[in-house]
Amino acid sequence: MSEKTARHWREGPLPSEARPERTWRTREDPFAEVWSWVESELRRAPGLEAQTIFVELQEKHPGRFQEGQLRTLQRHVRTWRALGGPGREVMFSQVIEPGRQAQSDFTSMNKLGITLAGAPFPHLLYHFQLPYSNWEYSETAFSETYEALSQGFQNGAFTLGGMTAEHRTDNLSAATHDLHEEDGRGFNERYAALMRHYGTTPTTNNPGKGHENGDVEQSHHRLERAIEQALLIRGARDFGNRAAYEEFVEKIVAKRNRGRTVWLAEERPKLLPLPAKKIDAFRDEDVRVGSGSTVRVAKNTYSVPSQLIGREVSVRIHADLLEVRLGQTVVERMERLRGQEQHRIQYRHVIHSLVRKPGAFRRYRFRDELYPRVVFRRAYDALVTRFGERGDGEYLKVLHLAATTSEADVAAALELLVDAGSVPEVSAVRDLVVEEPPAVPVVHLRAPDLASYDGLLSLAVSA
């Protein structure tokens, strides 16, 4: 500005102070005549959005309101809510004391698109954190079960080297259950016993109030972002196996914890000592093997060796593994299914019976489980196209061949036959898989002449 203008404003009021407050509108308010109706609707249903109200106004007054006026209505609604609307929930910041609380939660990692050897790897992360220092521990999980919670909590506590006076979760069913008469949620006995074993007090946030578990909730997002960034630097989301992926995540968590050592040092003297050993992070369930060579465990169905039909077995349920035991002998180990009403049928458990009853295959409840690879389904379709219902029996013979020789070799043979347009009959598959034993030459050995030995003996005597 010029020297004269500067002198003028130095002696007089500033421009912002000299500008009179505007109390008039520069254009007519298009919602003035309908505002009383809008306000009554907002009072009746405070959750209504301005866009919903705008659509209703267009329906009530055809041609009166144009799309460009929506922003004006949105400003009116925001102003009304700020000046005369219902009060909003207030968040009260808390004083966080060192060593007082730890928090646990699960978060889905599926959106990161992790694969193992090219196959999708849907999973969760169990997350354990101290709100004061933000020290954290995590491990992979597949469902929010008590076994996964118990295993993760105990591994986190022993990695930390102590336990806080309080441990908080949200209202996941692994830790709590409905109190129908008391109208609320209480702690499961197994979870309460776990907390007693570590001498810590269990607490939960109020149902539907996830922000009350806010430290670990926020840490979910930060850890996921850190893993996402590390994946971008790595340039690939595929890992050779689960152990390689878990090592990758473990290194990221360790790197994040290195910046928290000062605050963690303040927490350590206030931590409770750990018990002498961990409590079992599994449970045993006694079940009877049904006539279909299956057991029902945790609302899912699994096949077991048919020799166990009619026997009662004990199933040890881990976070991600099941062990089928007959007495003290482990007869089968299998991956635990996620969710409920799922099933896993191992064809080797039932094929010897199915191959004798081929008519049972077509309407077998779990038939889709008997295609161990995609090429087996392609082979079945080709056999049915060629032989009709007789193709069921032919396919079962192929599957039996896979069970008694090598599934990989049978799959390779099926690929060759199907891709070549040949019918994958069991005889053709066997020719490619089963090698002819090498010819053993016939050796004729003549009996030795014992008289020669007598001659040697006589020479020895005469000497």
C-alpha cells in the first residue's frame, strides 16, 4: 500500500474493524416458506440428512427446488443443529496411568490382499496394547474365539514380561455372554478364570461404544497402515508360507515398539508379575464319530478315519487347529474351520467305501469336498459327459487311485488327458501314474560239487 494509506490505517481503525457487520441477505432465501416444516421434521427425527429432506421437498413442491440449492439447505441444517439442535455426545479425555491397563481386540486384514504361495490368505490380527506407552503385540488369528483370545493374550503378556492391573476388551463373545435376566453382558467363566490366573481385572466397554476401547482401535489403523506401507516398499503381497508373513509383521511391530522404550520403562515397575506358566489355550470336547465318518465340533463338521465310526473320541480345540485323540494317541490333525455350519471332508477317509457304493456319490451331501483340485472336477465332468451315471464310478476309481498312490501324480495325469481331449478313464490314468515294475532276470545257480571239497580236505591231511 502507499505511505498515505498506511498512515491513514495506522491512525484509524483497522479495515476489519471498519467494515460494518452485514445483517441483510444478498439474495432471497429459497427455503424461508418451508423452513417451519423442515425444522419440525428435524425435531421429530434428528437423524434425517439434509439430502433426504431436499428430496422430500422436491416431491412436495414439483419444479420449485433445483439441485444447485441442496448446498444451501445443508448449510441451513448445519446451522440449526449447531444453535438449536439436540446436544451431541461429549468425549471426555482420560488421564492414562502407566501400568494400569492393557487392551485386546481383533482386526480383519483381508483388505490388504495378502496371499500365500499365490492363494488368498483371509485372516485377522489379534492386537494387544498398553495405552500409556503404546507398546503392542500382535499375531495372526482366524476367528474371534476364546482359544484365539487366550493364546494371543498370554503370548502378549509373556512377551511384555508382566501384566497390568486391568485388561479391557470389547463385548466379543469369546469373553462375554448375554445376561438375559440382568439385561447386559457378563464374563464367560473360562475367560474370567484366565484373568484370575494372571491376577488382572477384566473390563469391557459399553455395548456399541467402540471408542471406549479407543487406544487399541486407533492402533489397528496405524498398524494396518504401517503394514500397507511396508508391503508397498516390498513390492509384493505374496509370501511363501504363513511363517514368512508372520515374521514380516513381527519385524514391523518390533520396529514400532523401539520408539516406545522410554514410556515402557515407566510402565515396567508397575506391572504385575506373571504366573509360573501359561494356562491351556485349548479345550477338549468328547464327541462320537457318526456313521458318515464325521464328527461335529464347534458347530462345524469334519471327517475322520472310518476306523473310528461308533467310537467316542476327544477333540482338542486350539485357536486354529483340531487334534482328534483316541485315548492319548493323536489320530488326526486338521485346520480349524472359520465360522459356523462349515464342513471339511478328507476324501481319503471315505473313498474306500464310496468306491464300493458309487451310487451314493451323486447325491452325497458333501460331494463338492471330493474334488481335491480343480482338475479332478474337470475330469469328473468329462467322465459324466462320456459315460453318464457310470462316470461316477469311474471317477471314484480315479480318486481311489489318488488316495493309494500320489494325488500330485494323478492330478498331473488328469491334466495331460483332459487338456488333450482324452477321456480320463482310470486305466488311462493308471498307465501314466503306475510304473511297471522292472523285469527281474532269472538266475539259475548250479549246486556245488561237494567232492571237490573232499579233495581239498584230503590234500590238507596228507600235507
